[in-house]
Amino acid sequence: MLTGLRVEPAGLVKTYGTVRARELFDAARLSVEHLEALIVQEGIACDYESVGHLQAAWKPAHFRAFHDEQELLAQVFGHHVRVVDRSEQHAEIGSDAYYGLLVDDRSGALNPAKYVEGLAAAAASRGAKIFGGIRVESINGHGAGWTVRTSAGDVNAHDVLVATNGYTGAATPEIRRRLVPVGSYIVATEPLSPSQAAALLPRRRMAFDSKHFLYYFRVTSDNRLLFGGRAEFTTPDEQSVRRAAQILRRGITAVFPDLAPVPIAYAWGGNVAFARDEMPHAGTIGGLHFAGGYGGHGIALATELGDLIGRRIAGAAVDHPLLAMECPTIPFYRGNPWFLPLAGAYYKVLDWLS
């Protein structure tokens, strides 16, 4: 659960101007506070830890850019982070693969499966009914609202919220045109000894690096290294997960050579979603409420936007910068992300050049 947005602070200022960029960044910051309060309020046992995060510089030029980002965050956004030189980074990460760090103490960590279960329990305790394993086939508007045709029968509703993000399908074509699913893959090692685990990330921070084809990783509560990334720009299936596991295994060895003999216990993959402008979006399209496009930053933001849309559906006046932004369509895209291999090649070139 990271501070900020997918778009970096300098990109926010360049695209939206200083005032609007500050509003957007503050909205992301407040979503973290909202999440923390919700976990306490509902008593959700999701292994939440306020441990912060670190970004590791893949190249010396990336580390030099950290100083610029630190200054911008402080001056424009009132957000303070620390730059850690390579000679001192072992206090934060047991690796020589990187060229210094940017450390943010405000981020947190949780178990997302336990968090979702806790949210479901909280909703059910207030009368919500949750049905899994049912496919939505179509959504049709009429004078009284909507008819949602599903594999288990029709549901009539006054309002519909499409909360599908990286799994937006043919039932909502206008929303699907705006959200591109991108596979993200993760492996988890066999449990490490306490001393091995402590040597990797001594302060148990969330970690990711500065590549476009980035790695992200953490140490879990049972001392496994969880290591993920955009190993390939494909839709996750059994074959792609196997390929990605081999790529991520090599990544673990590159970052933490001492873990080369440690077996991989689990590998899996799933879709995140990106909008054309790489910003999260929420609002209505064709009368349907929706939220998505978090770009891998959805834990806190999805929670916050879901709460706000719920209030809006209930009739409350809701003002929020992400609800006011138009979600642009993506040219020549109707749901088949044919361009992802090209995007993957492009980002690999950028990692080589930058």
C-alpha cells in the first residue's frame, strides 16, 4: 500500500500544473489514512504494518534523479522522503545490485486476500449479499434502472457499479475501451531463516526498483521473499505464469545472489489495469458507475473511491479530484490488448537507454 500515484510527482506537475498536482497527490495520501481508519473501525485482521517503502535505483542516473524528486516532494507536495546513498543502503536492503535508495516512511503493507475477506465480512454484516462464481453477461438500461443478466439469472437494479479494473469484459464495452489489463506476476520462496529474512530488508519495508520493467518485493510474515514484476506483457495463464516464474527467479538471483539455492514455492499472476493517462478514474460512463485504472496502486485508492461512489449512489454530494477527471478512450482498442508486446519491447528499450 504505497503513497502517491502511478504517475510520478514530476509528471503530475508537468501534466496538471502545481495546484492540481497537489490536489491529486493529497487525495492519494488521504486514501491511505482512510484505509488505516477502516481497518481499525471494522477490526480487519489483514497483517497491516506501517513499515514504509523504498525505491531502489537501478542505475546511477536514477539515483541522481532521486534528489530532484525529494526536493519536489518537499516543496510542492509537503511530503518528506529520505535519499540513502549506496554506501549506506545495507541498513535498508541487503543487496549490492542498486545505486542508492529513496525511502518513504508513510507507506504500509498488508495481506490483500485477508483484507478483501475482511471487507466482505463488514459488508455482509450490514446486509450486503455477495455471490461468487457468477458471470455477468450483459447490462441493459431501462426506465427504472438496469437489468443485469448473469449466468445465474437476471438482477434488476436502480444503480450498477462496475468494479472490475483489470478484468473489465464485454458486458461493459465502453468501460473496457478505457482500461487496459496488464499481467503482473509474483513468486514466493520457501520460508527463510529469521536471519536470512532480516538480512534482505532489515526494516521489512515494501520495495521496488526504478526500472520500467520493475521488480517489487517484500518479506512476508512467515519469512518468505515475495518477489514480483511485469515479467512479460501478456494475459496471465498457466504457461505465462511458468515463464514469468523463471524470469523472476533470475531477478531474485540478480538482486539477492545468496538466495540462488532457495526454492520457489509458489508462482501466480493476475491483471492490473492502466488507463490511457496512467491515472485512476471513477465516475459514470453511459449511466454506469465505475472505478479502475490504478496501475498497481489500488489497495488504498480503490477502497477510497469505492466509498465515495457508494456515497454518491446513496444521494450524497461528493467532491473529489479523481471523480472529476474524464477517463479517455484508447485509440484502436476494443478489449484485445494487441499492443502489449510492443509496449513491453518499448519499455525494455527505455530501461536500456535511461
